[in-house]
Amino acid sequence: MDEQLIAAARAVKRRRRARHPTLWLFTDPARLPDPLAAIAALPPGLSGVVLRDEPVAARAVAIARLCRARRIALVVAAAPGLAARLHAGVHLRRGARALPAAPRSPGGGWITASAHDRAELVRARRAGADLVFLSPAFPTASHPGAPALGPVRWAALARGAGLPVIALGGVCGRRLRALGPSCAGGGAIGALAIQRHTLWP
């Protein structure tokens, strides 16, 4: 787990006095086969989890239970019914393409969205998203060979978004700091995977 990324997310939280989590773990069945171990190591009160494409219903329930116990926010991608059952927030893919409007889960929680360009940032804001993940900020193992926005273009898009923008794609502590004051936090898969046994109190 990238301790520098955790420290950078803490610095963003302090600097912006942010209510939202500034450190987000994205689940990925291929790259993160054991999300529970990674979630157990996330700092409580700072972190959130975006649950994507979880094929095992029992594990989704276990993830939600662990997040509640550790004060970690949870949003569920493109599945408002599952979000409601888990009392979690909702994550909209590509701004709001998958859903006509951002539905609040009966359990409350954040509404987040993903975006890759200005049009998707606008859609996310109009859909009522609380915050948006803009990617790929940097070259990423999730999409090898895909062009990255880079720090200058990423920051320019974030400045005009009208809502908090979190960096996703190739994010580590050093790179998160390079995005400047427009960056409202960082999301990752590999950088938040467990490399060694580390548990936060």
C-alpha cells in the first residue's frame, strides 16, 4: 500500500477541509482478487471504496459490512438496486450515461461519477454527483497504451468542473501532489493493494 499516496490524501483533506473521502480504492476482480484485505488496511475516516463488477453477492455484503465497521464510504457502480440493499452510495459511469439521473440510495451515501473529458464532467455535475473521478490522469496498468491526460490537462479540466475532482489512473503519492490545488483526492487499485501486512487502528 502506497504510504505516500495516503499521506498526500491526508494533506488534501486538511488543505481543502474536505467532507468527502480523499482516498478511494476501486475494486477490480482481475487486479484485486481480495478487496477485503485492502479495505481492512485503508485509513478510516479518510477513505472510500468504489465497488465495481463484484461477481460474488456474499462478498459484496461482506465489503459493505467491513466499510461500515471501519468508517469507510462505499459507493456501488451502475447498480442502484445493489447500492440500496447495501445502504451504500451510487457511482455513475461516464458522467451519467448509465442512468438518466443520480438516484439517492435509501441508505444515503455519496453520489460519485467517472469522467474522461469535459463533456462527461458536465454530465456528472448535471446528474447531481457529489464528486467525480477524472481519468486517466497518468498512464495506467488498467488500460495499457491508452493516452493519459497528463498533469497540465488534468488540472485544467478539474479547475472548470464545478465539483470536487479526484484523480484516477496511474496515481501515486508523488503524482497526486503534482496535480496541484485543483485535485480533491486520489483513487487507485494497484497503489492501494496489500503488499505487506499493514492494518490501521
